[in-house]
Amino acid sequence: MKIILIPTDFSSNAMNAINYAVKFFKYQRCEMYFMHAYADEVYSESSDMDTADFGVFKDEVEKKVDGALNKLLGELKILSPNPRHQYKTLSVFGSLIDSANDFVDDKNIDIVVMGTKGETDDQKLTFGSHTLQVLKYVQCPVLAIPANFEYVKPKKILFPTDYMVPYKRRELKLLCDLACSYRSEIHFLYLSNFEKLARRQEDNKMFLEGSLQDLTLMFEIVDSEDRTDTIKKYIEINDIQLLVMVNSRHSFLESMLHQSTIDQLGLAIKVPFLVMQNLVR
């Protein structure tokens, strides 16, 4: 059974991510937790309150959040009455990142799913601030769904890699299970000026092949000066439905995520984006 955490702020973008998640995992036995962390909204609205008024206001927000989560649960049971899925809700007085990380550890979460943007929906940004923080800091795979993206079966998956790090079996198994459900092709894209792989790269490539041996794998090497532009063009030309990247130390993705904003690099993600953290869990 997959255990999935889906943070929500009850926005249309968050609901779109939820709709995608229940369809994307329709073939998997899942326990899905829908979480709303509400500390930020309490503190932002209560700066001038005394202790008694703060407590009352906090209780009011908690009741409002619980009501919204119960409403969401009712809608989901109508929208997706999948016997493979169990739906649960969770309201937390804490920050999103801390609450998500604690819950990931406590429940041994397999994957977090959320929209690329939240309630603010700034059109100038690829990722909202909360999503960017989750991608950078939450210690498990994260699947980010672009605003207004309509679900399509992920028949083609793009996995850019330099073959320099040995990926973790648990995260590759997650990818394998998902890809097997849809009989997906996985396109490994090596962006380099050198065609010949070093011995370490060859070993890591063989490990990938062994871990994903039940799937159709395609390996390509592209000479590229602009990696972000090459990835975007590859997605468009090859009709890719899911982008997979690994956030590990000194990786290309790490350098992207640790910019002041990922949007400075111009990587406007238009397909769902699965980030694997490559951590021992």
C-alpha cells in the first residue's frame, strides 16, 4: 500500500492536484492523508490580539479548517469512490514544512503530492513559495502538479540524469510501480558534451537498468549548452507527460532549487514534476 500525503490550502490549484492524484494512483492501493497546516494564517491575523483573544481566534480557525477538510472528504467520496483508496484528513497547528516533515517521518510516507502554486497563484512564478520549500526540504519524493493541468496517462516519462549518483532502491521502486501501472516508457536524457561514460556512470546506468528491468527504457545523450531549454524542448517534441528529477547533493536539480527562485532559470514546468530526494529512509 502506498501512503500519500497531500497538503491543501483549499484553492482551485490544490483541488486540481487532488483530482490528479486520485486518478494518477487509481491502480494503486493507497492511504491518502489530506493535510492543512494553519499556523501561518493564525499568526498573520492575530498580531495585535491578547492571549485570550488569540486562543479564541485559534479555535475558530481550527473549526473552520476541520469543516473544510470534512467537506473535501465528502466531495472525494463522490468524485473518486475507489475501493483501493482510503481517505483521511489532518489539521495541524504548525508550519507546512515542519508539519509535513514530521508526518512523513511518523507515517513513513511514500510520496507527497501538491500543486505547483497555491492560493496566491502568481502568474510570474513557476512554483509558489510553499511548493518550492517542500521540493527543497521535505525528505521524501514530491509530485508537483501544474495549475490547470488535466490528467493524462503518463505513457512517456522523462528522466534527465548525469549517472553520477547511485539512486536509492525505494525511490526507484516507486517510479517502477507507477510506470508499470501505465506501461510507460522512461526516457533517460544525459546532457553532456561527452558521449563516453566513465566507469562510475556506466555502473550507475546498469543499476538503473536492473532496478527498472520490467519497463521500456530509452537512453539518449544530447550535447547541450542550455540544459533547462533542452529539457523543455525535449518535453514538447516527445510529448512527455511526466518529468522526473533527483534532488541530491551537487545535482543539477539542487542548483536549480537553491536559486532565489527556480523561475530565474526559465524552466516553466508544464507537466507534472516528480522530485526524488535520493535519501536513505
